[in-house]
Amino acid sequence: MILEYVLFIVGIGLLIKGADFLVEGSSSLAKKLGIPTLMIGLTIVAFGTSMPELVVNIIAALNGSTDVAFGNIIGSNIANLLLVLGVVAIITPLKVQRSTVWKEIPFSLLAVGVLFILSNYLLIDNINSTSLTRVSGLILICFFAVFIYYTVGLARKNKAQLEDKKMEIVKFNGWKVFLMIIVGLVGLYFGGKWVVEGAVFIARQFGLSEFLISATIIAIGTSLPELVTGVNAARKKDVDLAVGNSIGSNIFNIFWVLGITALVAPIVIPSFINFDILFLMAVTFRGFHGRIESAQAIMKGYEIFYNFIRKHQAIGVCPYELATDIKLENPNKWLELINLSKN
């Protein structure tokens, strides 16, 4: 029994370090091939930071643990906005820039909205669908392609401004680049395997739902790279990078990670998922108003989410009426979330 816990913790570490090795090795290789630094940042680095979530989701989907796949994405996105930005806000006050409000956050809202529609065919078109099919995955990938096209175009347009924040890429020799990529891929595979197996084991051991474990422990673990990036940016007073890092990660998680996962294997939609999606939408919407500067309010929002899933989704049973109507034991807690900036 102890071995499963050890492998679970080691697995999270392997996911993070595996992604780091893969990004560093691939970035060095791309630099040797003459690919511009800007394009490396928009492609290899951006995709690499989403690899922990992607690997966990694909392995979970192939193993039939679809609650892990959904919980990982929803939990990771909420952790990015409330936990990561909460820690960042403790270091430096957060003020969402107008460019972020009108460019990145709308895409993040769109991602959550599309996920809600794809998860509720019954409400939209009276079609009783209980899973994200491969068609749903293709739809998500198409939206992701639009986002990448928009991002690349925006980056080229603002290339002069981005030059000031050019990332440093270390050029390793040939054998070391190859070794880093191989070690990264191996680390990601075994890390994802042990994390998924550990989550299932822990859930069964304590009679909890796989969704609860993935939306909390796994989600926080796979969000550690975003947390490290956010903290480093906050220390440098680069609020734009801290906020953009979390928002960009959320868009990748829904459009790219869930899209690829659904293409690999259809994902069963948890009956209680509506609350979590609407919660995520409400938190993202607060960012649209540029009002996420209160660290205490942000952390309080994460506490509300954690307490809800622990109480109502712990054993995998959450009445559909509760999830859709968003009824909490204390309704004022939902108002606390909607009015985060006023607390």
C-alpha cells in the first residue's frame, strides 16, 4: 500500500521534470535548426507546459478512468485562476491589463462555454449524450487551431514589444539534447502512469471518487509549473506574464488537452460536472472585469470549490439537480464567488 503512495508522489515529480527536460531539449534542438525564439516560445514551450495534463488525461482515458481526465482539467484550470493567482497576488497586487481583458480572457471564456455546450447536448438539442465523443474532440481541436492562429498573428504584430522579454534558450550539444528529450518522454510516460494508477488506488482505498482526487491532488501537482512561473514573474513585477501564463494554460487545457484526449478515447461526462464548469466560468468572468487583485478573495474562492467537491462529490454521488441549480448548503458562498473583488 505504501508503494502506491510513493509512486503517486514520484509520478507527479516525474511529470513536472519530464516536461522540463522535454521543453529544454526540444527548444535547444529548435534553436540549433534556426527556428526563431519567438516561435519556440509560442509552440514548444507552450505545448510542453501542458504535457503533464495531456499525458495524465490520455493514460486515464485509455484506462477507462474518465473521471480523472475531467477532474484533472477542471481542477487544474480552477487552481490556475484561484490558487496560482492567489499566491501571486500575495507577492504583488494583480491588475489585469486591458490587452489581457480584451484578448486572452475572452478566449478563456469561450473555451469554458464550448465545454459547457459539449457537455450538455441534452439541454441544447435534446440529445442524450453521456460522453465527449471524437467529434467533440475534433471541435475542440478546431477552436484550438483558431486560437493558435490568432496568437501567432498577434505575436508577429507585437514582435518589437516581445523582443524585450525574449526567453533565453541554452544550446546543448547533440547527444545531450537527444538524452534530455528521451528522458523527458520516459519521465512523462511513467509519471502519468503512476499518477493515474495512484489516483484510482487512493480513491478506492478511502471510498472517494476519482474526480475528487484528480481535481485536487493531481490538479495542483500538474499546476506546479504555472505556480513556479507565476511566482518568478511576480518577483520581477511582471504581472502580465503571471496572469497570461495562467489564462493561456487554461485555454490549452480545454481546447488542446481535452480535445486530444477525446480523439484518443471518448470521455464519459460526470453527471455533476455542470457546477464545476459554471464555477470555472464565473471565476474567469471576474477576470474579464479586471477585478482579481484581492489575494484573500481569490484564495477564498478556491476554498469554496474545494469544500464543495469534498462534500458533494467525494463518493462520486452528486445529484444532477444540485449541480445544475448550483445549490449550496449556504447560498451566500456562491455570492462570495461572484463578488470576489468586493470581499
